[in-house]
Amino acid sequence: MTNTRDGQGPDITDDALPVKIKRESHQRVLSMTGAVALAGALLVTTATPASADYIRDRQWALEAFAAEDVWAESQGEGVTVAVIDSGVDPNHPDMTGQVLGGKDFTGGGDAHEDVIGHGTKMASIIAAHGHGTDNSSGVVGLAPRAKILPLRTLQTRQDKNLDETWAAAVRYAVDHGAQVINMSFGASGGSGTISVGRDAIAYAQAHDVVVVAAAGNEGINAVIEPAALPGVVSVGAIDAHANLWEDSNTGEDLVLTAPGVDIVGANATMDNGYGVASGTSEATAFVSAAAALVRSKHPGLTAGQVINRLIKSATFAHHEGLTAPDEEYGYGMVRPYSALTMDIPAGPAENPLGQMQIGSGSGGAPRPTPSPASAAETQPSFRSSLIIAGASGVAVLLAVAAVIFAVSRRRNRGNALGKTPGYGTVQPPQPPIGHPPYPGPGTPQTYPVPPGPAPQHPHYTQQRPPQER
């Protein structure tokens, strides 16, 4: 069987792939059971019988990315991705051998301790390798041969990700060889972020590091910092229909979108080692993985040139008539295979999104508008709190009316774009009508399995992943 993606590139045969493949129905993945409740209520899904491959089946984003074709081009080998988060569990069966030493910045543990589970999940989206026979069980990351540098800046869900803390982690990541930094958290934006954080971003950019950050999960027309800073790749979340997740922040600083709805990942705090939730955190991890793939295949490119490839290979899919950069989709949805294979001139070494300057204090130069390949609401009141998987938290009752108003406004525009309405409490996503999640033939895709043996861990069972809280 042969596969092509994005309307370009040679056919890839199964024999040419560096991994073994399990065939799976495209329709089944898009019809997976799950629901996202509105206004920050806990996620609810209906029960589904457990099966040996259920966890892997839930990874619909791999199919949308045509991961088997991507991995024939690059698997992220030789690239270190720093995950600034709640720590990463190196003993999870899907993460063994992937996690470097790292450092704890909380003063209360080490980087390999993750009592929240959020950091481990982000790391697994990036670089998990699965486990079991042929690594066919568990989750697999988009860049399964990249390495994770865990930098722990949170101990509990109640902690605030202080600017001084994450800024120190950014500098540590740069000084210890990270080529990509994943930041699935955010601050209040504007002048609220003190200069130490902005100087740290400037330091990373000056040392040729790709910085990727979450746009935020408030459903407002404002991208939070550090994602909104010049030169940072800010990421919003889309669902399996290639439609914007309704709680994903929008705005002129949005750069890319990626899968962020009903995303399953490794989470050792759950009984069976896995959890599923939605948010721009997850979308950010996918874009960080895509950056790692590009840096691995094209090691001569600067960070700015890597970002240029991600931007110019992105797509609006079935959202016709949009002009880049769009406030809801940025330059479009990330396409790793196209980013790896399209004929895109390297271009200038500088970051097309601009760059922070050390000592800039209240901000850097305005974010410029790079040319694509083709043609205000109040900021959230919190400061530097972690974006914990989007809709998995409990909403503050006093904010419900404002959230409902914002969702209603976003729905109205969404329907004009041909979007499906927002999720109800128990309404599962439905298959798209006439539009695949990403451009390309509608041939059923497969779930590839990363190469190399992985140890057996019988205490992790292949049961339905619980909802993260």
C-alpha cells in the first residue's frame, strides 16, 4: 500500500518505513467517544470497552499528521526538547530512555518527579515510544527519537509558575543544549510579565533556540504571554474536524494551530498510566515536536528558518477565504510532513516573527508579519499559572456568565466559517462531512509504531484513559 500526503512528495511504501504499522479505520478515529464540557467543567466521556490497542487508537492526531510518512523523513533524532512544566516521569513505560537529567526549580524535589502529570503528558506527546510487543501499546510521540530535558517549575496544581522560576528554566535549557523549548503555560500578558521572563526569551532566541508556547485556554481574543512575545511560536488548539477549539485563545499574535482536543497521553498519576483532556498545552507539544523533526532533518537551519518552514507549510484546510495571519488560525494548522519535504527556500537567518532584545523590559519590537506560502477583551487575571489541559478544571462560578457570552460570540463566527457548534456536556465529536482533518487523500491511515524495544510494564494496563482533572 502506498500513501501520499499534502499533495506532494513521493509515494511511501510500507517496506520503506522505519516502523511497523497497525492498520486502523480513519472513520473510527474521528468517531472516538469523548466530550468536552463548556465553561471549564470536568471532561465527561461515555464508557468504552477496553482493548489491547485502545490507548493507541485514541491518538487521532497521529493519523491527521500521517505519522508513518512523517517518520520516514524524520523522527527527531539528535534533538533535545526542553519541557518546562511539572516534571517528567522517566519510568513511565512509554518514556523510558527518553528523559534526560534536567533540573528542579521549585526547591522541593527533582525534575523526574511529576505529581500533577501534566509535564509527563506533554513530554509523551513529543517523544514517547510506546511499549510492549513492537512498541504497539501505549502512546507514541510525534518525534519519538527526540530527547526530553525536564525542567520542573511546579510542584502542585495550586502552584503559580512564577516568572523568575520559568525564566531560570529557560536559561538552563539554553545552556544545556535544548534546541526547542516547550512552554505549555502562560502569564497574564501585556505589562504584567516582568522583564526577567522577557529577557529569558530574548536569551533563548539569541542562542538559536525555537521557543513554542501555548496561546491560552480562556476563549478570549488575546494571546497570553510568553506566547504573545515577538519571535515565540504561539499555538492554538483545533479538533479532529480541523476546527478551532472553542476555548482556544485567538488574536493577532497567534502563529499556528495543532490538535488539542481529546488528546491522550502518558500520565502516571492516573491508575492505568494515561489520561485524556483538551487544551492549547497539548497543541503546543505537537508543534514543539514538529520543530524537533525539522531540526533533526535540516540541522543547518537556524531557529528562524525552522519557524519559517513551519509557517509556510501550514494550511487552513477547509477554511477557505482566510488571510494569513488569521486571528483564529494564525498561519494555519501545522503540517509536519510538508514542513519536512516542501521546497521552501531557507531564507534569512533571522526569526520571521521578530525577536526579543535582552533588557527590553516592557517588551520588544512589534511582531512582524512574515509572508505565508500563499496568500479587545480583558486579559485573564491570573499570573503565570499553568495551563492544565484546558477544559479539565472547574470554572469559577462568578465567571460563568462571561464565559457563556464569549462562547456564544465565538460560535456565531464559527458557524459562518462552517464550523460545528461547540461541544455539549456529553456530545461526542462527530466525523467531519466532506472534509478530512488535513488536506490529502481520504485513504485510511495507520498507526505506526516507533522502532526499538521497550520494556514490559505489566502494572500499566490497556484500559480506557480517565479524564484528567
